[in-house]
Amino acid sequence: MTHLMIRGAARVRSFLERPGAGRSERGATAVEYALMLGLVAIVIIASVTILGRNLSTLFRAAAVSL
């Protein structure tokens, strides 16, 4: 039993000591998604602001003409 544990620990150690072991693309992917989400939010806010001003002007003109 002890021999199996020592062999298992040796395998884990050799795996972790390999170059690039334990590194994951998850962190980079999460950052990329966060940046995309931020850019989409900026575009939505800008669009709503511009469109809101234009719609406000349009409805105000329609109300005045009535």
C-alpha cells in the first residue's frame, strides 16, 4: 500500500514538474470574455444614449405639431 502511494506521489510530482504543466488557458479566456463584455456594454450604453436623444427630439417634434 505504501509503495503505491509513493509511486502515485512520484507520478504527480513528475507531472507537475513538466514545463507548462498546471498552466491553463482558463485565465486568459476569462479575461478575453470580460474585455468583450465590457466593450459590448460600452457600445450598448452609447447606442442607447444617442438613440434616446434622437427619439426624444422626434417625439417632442411630433407633440409640438399636434
